[in-house]
Amino acid sequence: MTYDLLIKNGTLIDPAQRIHATKDVAFTNGVVAAVGDDLPKADAREVLDASGHIVTPGMIDLHVHVFAGVSHFGVEPDPTCLAKGATTVVDAGSAGADTFPGFRKYVIDVSATRIYAQLNISSQGLLTREIGEFEFPEYANVSKACAMIEQHRDVILGVKVRLTKHSIVSERSGMLPLHRAREAADAAGLPIMVHPQDAWCDSLDDILAVMRDRDILTHCFHGWKCGILDEHGQVRTSVREAMERGVVFDVGHGAGSFNWEVAERALAQSVLPQTISSDLHVYNVNGPVYDLATTVTKFLHLGLSLDDAIAKVTSVPAHVIQMSDRIGTLAVGAWGDAVIFELHAGEFQLIDAHGTARIGKQNLVPTTVIKGGRVYSAS
Ligand SMILES: [Zn+2]
């Protein structure tokens, strides 16, 4: 047999290759073996008919929390990410230097989901809801973070910091964690990922002043202080300048970090997120986030084309984490991850992180997930 698996007759949307057409895709030995107009069924051990369906590369979620059993945010990655089409995810700071070896051993190395991580600059990571990771400034430990990055460079992609005053950062920690994250990331040659809302500073300008090319500002459409809009609802000049110099604006929907009005105002001013991520965790997996595809559906409602929205969960995040040759595309030779979707038409209630609803006309629903060239099933 030439192919292990062949997906026939689907509408292939692969923004990395600028493909939006009816195409067949075949996989062999875990990688994409061929993309073509009529690949022969006889050459494949298993054939899936995707007529009337959309076929995309496996989605990449740049912001999830999957350190289940240790971090209070953690969900199990395989049923909540992989089974829902996010074949590659980045855990955004659930683990810090004190807890990362356990995250590696008991989650990253044993999950079917492909997991990378942003290391929290707080050495404890996100253990408990009651005591914030920067209650004590001593938790922001640069040398411990750097040592852990050196041991796990194959999976640690950057340094995460959360800056919210309430229940995360004490007054005496203030803005120190941001500067410690910068220091550790610079020493390691990696970017930072910042959760900015309601920090101990005047506005987002003070945070963006520390951010550079390849750094990620997550929760970019949150509705709290330190947001991307000024008091008149205009996108801040500092935001446009940061985008110009290559700071990545990422959705990170979460339980409190996606506001319809902020997103609508930003898009009306031609400011779009580069990447769509879910910030999936215990407190939103049963709504309002559910999964990454539901977050993509919200951006279809906001007016993004299907191709643009798919790009923001495939080719663009692959580029951001410098893995464009392996993931986020179905180019021949790429790792064999794909999703088969149904795009439903109708009326769908879409809820933001504040409980505000919009009615969408489309709903993107993953039906089959392929990981490493095989159909993924939970059993
Ligand atoms: Zn998060």
C-alpha cells in the first residue's frame, strides 16, 4: 500500500499553501504523502470520504492549560484539545521552574496531543486559586527559569507572565514579574507571552513598551483596564506600533478575557488578532469557550473569511512558534495532522467572557481528527 490513510473529496483549506479547493490528501508513516485531485483509493489502507466537508491542517492552540491534577486550571489535553481538532497546543504558564519536570513527565510526554509550553516566570506556576503566583516577588526567579529552559528547550517556547492585580500580583510585586520575564526570556533567547489585564500600571502602553518582535500579547480583546482601546474606544497608538514591530496579538478567549464589544471596535478599525487561541481551562471548558473551533466560529461571526480564520489557527501560529515546515499545513512532508469539519448554517448563540451573546449564522464543528497520519479516537 502506498498510503496508510486517504481523505477523499473534501474541500481542502490550507492557507499555508494558498489552497481552497476540492482535493484528496494522503498520509504515510505519520506524514503527508500526497495532495492531489484524484488519488486512487486502491493505494490506501484506509479511505475516508469527506464529501461536503472541510479538511484543514490540524489546528494549533497557542493558549491552553493542560496541567490537570496539579494546576487548578488544568484540563485533560486529549479529550479537550486533540479530540476537538487542536492537534498541537501550547500550555501558557501552568508550570513554572519548580513544577515543570512533573508537567513534562506526566503530561507532555504521555499525551497524544502535541504539547509545547510557555514557562511561567513564577517558579510555582498556576497551582492554586487562593494564592496568586506573584503574591511574593521571590517567586519571579530568573535563574531557576533559565536553568529549566536549558533542560527542556525542545518543548519550552517562551516565558509567560500574568500581571493582574486581583488575586495574582501583590502590590509589592507590582510590575516586577514583567521585567523578570523579560530578563529570563532575553537570557534564553526566547519571546515572552503577557497576560496584561488590570496590571499595576497606567495603561497597556507601559506593558507594550517592554514587548518586542515575536513576543505575544494574549487576551488582546479583554474588557478590563490595560486593554487595546483608549477611553474613546479608539485603538491605542501603542498597539499599532507594537503590531508594526512584530508583537503578536493573540485572542486567548478564556473565562474573562474576550469581550464582543472590544473585538467589534478593534475589527472596525482594521485591527485583527494574528492568532486565535482559546485559553481553554477548567473554568471555561463547559462554556463559554468549549473548544478552539467554537472560538474560531466567533471570528466567522465577526466577519473573518473562513480561510483567514483557519489561517489564524494553522499557518500563522505555526509561523509564530517557528514550526511552519512541520505543522499548520498539509504540504507534502509535514506531520500528518488534519481535521475534518462540518460547517453548519443556522442560528447559533455565541457567548463572550462577560455573558454577552451574539447570534452567529455559521458553526464550525470538527467531526474527525487525524494525528500523525491516523484517525484519532479516544479508546
Ligand atoms: Zn491562560
